Amino acid sequence: SAVISQKPSRDICQRGTSLTIQCQVDSQVTMMFWYRQQPGQSLTLIATANQGSEATYESGFVIDKFPISRPNLTFSTLTVSNMSPEDSSIYLCSVATGVYEQYFGPGTRLTVT
Amino acid sequence: GENVEQHPSTLSVQEGDSAVIKCTYSDSASNYFPWYKQELGKRPQLIIDIRSNVGEKKDQRIAVTLNKTAKHFSLHITETQPEDSAVYFCAAEFSGTYKYIFGTGTRLKVLA
């Protein structure tokens, strides 16, 4: 499986500010995804990061709040904009290396005060 | 919308006993069903998966079964050990999109 890193690993941010999370893979991958995991909860897909085009967002998530970039096949960013305490969560990227299998990055733990 | 239900939400077993976690899915076009293990503070780890053309898959102490007609799939862990304690998530791939819908998770505790 691929080696996936995320930066930052954690952050504490003031409400109203924005944070950009980076996801780096050590090899080219077909698909990259961004998930949110609220404390004690399951994983919810935010969007599919498409290389060279706009991300595909799931119901309940919008581009203005969660802009995503994917400039190449090994890197993606997720920005959490105009943060509120409800955005406190773990944000994880995942990559698809084969037909279906997905592997997760270590996650970014965000606390909004 | 598409949905994956997972039961039970918590499960306690004695070390050496077996554990079974069950999931049902709603999308009849789902083709792929992975299981993830998430230890506290760690990322979800893929532990086993099954594709729709297979009824059962085994890997040492873990196995997964799939009943496509009933839209059920299950994770079986035999000879449980304390290090099996974690939260387990099932997922179903959504209609050939490569996107996953996750179950709500099962917290497994293996008592020594």
C-alpha cells in the first residue's frame, strides 16, 4: 500500500479563520478522497478530489466551505473555511491504489475555539 | 439515500472466543465491501475485503462472508486476543463510483 502523510497532524484554530490540510502520497494514485470523522463517530465522505478539475462534493458539503485542490496525482489539499466549533473533527484523506481498495492518511485533528 | 447499517454498536467477548459483526447495505449495485479496524487515536486500517462475486474470504483469524441476495455481510474474528480490541467499520462501495458508505462502527472489547 502507499505511504500517506498529512500536515498538520493537529491544530487549534480560532473561529472565523481557515485551515488548509495537506495530503501527500509517495506514489501516483487514481483517486483521492477527503473524509470527516467527528468524535466517536463514523467516517463521512466530504468529496472526491479530482486531478485537474473541480472536486465532487457529497450532499451537505459545499465548495465555499471546503475548497479542495488536487494539482497532481500525489497531492491534495482540503481547506476548512470560516471555521466554527462544529467543524472540530478529524479530517482524513484516503487514496485508492487499486480498483477499489482505499488507504487512509493519519488524519488531522482540528479543534476550533 | 444509500445506507449501511452495522450491529452491534458494542461487543464484549472473552479472550479466545469468537466475535461477529454484521452489516446490511441498501445499494444492490455495490460490488465491494471492505472492513477497517481503528485503534484509539490511529487511522482506519483495511483488514479484509470481499468482492461481490465471492461468498467468503478468510485471512488467518478473520473472515468475511457476503450474502448478496439478502444484502448482508459479516466479519468473523476467531480466537480473539486483547489486541483485537478496537472500533471496526464496515463499508460498501457505492454503485461503481469507488466511493464508500461506512457503517456506524462496532466497538469491540476483548477481555483478558
